[in-house]
Amino acid sequence: MREALLSWKRRLTPRQVRLWDVLEFLLRVCILSIPLYLVIWLGVDLYPLQLAAASQSAWLLQAMGYHAALDGTGLTVNGFGFFIIPDCTGWKSMTFLAALVFATPGISIRKRIAGVALGVAVVWLGNIARIAGVVVAQGAWGTDAALAIHDWLFQLGLACLVLGIWTIWLLWAKNKLSHVFS
């Protein structure tokens, strides 16, 4: 089967080969995104992640000088309540980053695992900063502004963070950044 595919691929023009490679990558991303949909469909309990996000957000807010009280996955900051729901944990961004890393062809498993481990940690930290940013925005500009920032700016920011991490990892994994990190 593989030999037949390679024989067929050799008859393509260079542009067609690039398009085929892009299609193959996109199909891999779709297949590797299935765990994301399984978690949603099966209703997997993400309460431990919610607790971790809430407690780390409370710690960060306290370090920033805010009075933050923690009650399970709820935060009370300066008298205003926030709830860390499953989507507030950044788990979808982390899952998609893993799908991007594992869908990329021609990279060793060691580099893939390193990319996912470091990338997930950076996305987690970015998400904790996002939660703190929403709290700060609410205190400074009110609930409407905080909701707008949460729903638009920080959603886009987390998506850009995932794509940025993947791009930097890809350059490193293909040894195009070896002089920077040596």
C-alpha cells in the first residue's frame, strides 16, 4: 500500500506534492483532535484541573496584591465571585497543541514529547495569566469589559499562544533555531 502511494506521489508536480502534504497534515490534525471531542462527548470530569487552575490563579492574584479567597473552584476577589469551569482550564488549547505537534511529519518522538511537555506548561501558565487578567479587568473596568476581554481578546490570545508555541517548536524541531538555543 505504501509503495503504491509513493509511486503515485512521484508522478505529481512539486506544487501538487506540497498540497498533498498539507492535506495529509490537516487530516492528521483532525484525527488527533478526536480525544478533544471524546472528552466533551463523554463528559469527562475535569474537576482536578479546575481546582488546580483556581488555586494557582488565587495564588497569582494574592501575589499581585489582591484579596483572593478560594472556595473549591470558586474565587472571590475583592468581593466579586468568579467560577473556574472546565473550559477555564485551557484543556482544549493544550489538547490542540498536542494534536498539532503529533500531526507534524518528520519529527522524532523525543522532540514531539519535549514539545508537548514544554508547550502544555506554557499554555497552562498563559491560561493562569488569562484568568488573572480577567479578574484585573473586572476590577478596573467592570463586568461588561471583563466579559468582552474574556470572550474576545483572551480567547484570541490563547489561540495565538498555541500557534506561536507550535511554530517555535517546529523551527526548533527542524533545527532552524539550533543556533539560538545552543
